[in-house]
Amino acid sequence: MDFDAFVHSVKDKQLPAGLSVCLNSLWYDAAGDWATAHSLVDSLTDSKACLVHAYLHRKEGDTWNADYWYRRANSKRPATSLEEEWRTIVQALL
């Protein structure tokens, strides 16, 4: 699956089968369901999940918590828009 197909699946409200839990989380976030997106990565500790978790808390406006998860992902909060960060993470995970 490429990025455009992923975005179209959100618009079509059709969650693709076979996505990683991190991509599922980002799909739900883009579909407007932050709570489900967060619940998918909330208990995961690998660096990819921590990065998605950080992004979600940044989007929520909880900067302190976001920074904690960025550190857990060995990353830093980007100086880009949320939309650009979402795109970058999705593209890296696809």
C-alpha cells in the first residue's frame, strides 16, 4: 500500500486489512477517532509505537507527555505541522 491509497482508505472509511498496529492507530487518528488511535499504542513500548504515541499527545496539546514519548522513541518533537508529522510517520511505516 502506498501513501495515497492509505489516505483514500481514510476518506472511504475503509480500514485496510493487514496494517501494523501503528498504522491502524494513525488511520483512526486521521478518521477522527483519537481515543481509539491512542488505545492502540498506549501500552506498547517499541520505538515506532512510542513515536505514534508522542504524535498523538502532541496533537492532543499535551506537550509534556508528548515530549516524554518522543524521548522514549529516541526522537524530538518536530518543528513541523501536525499534518506534516502525520504524513512523515505514515510514509515511514508503510
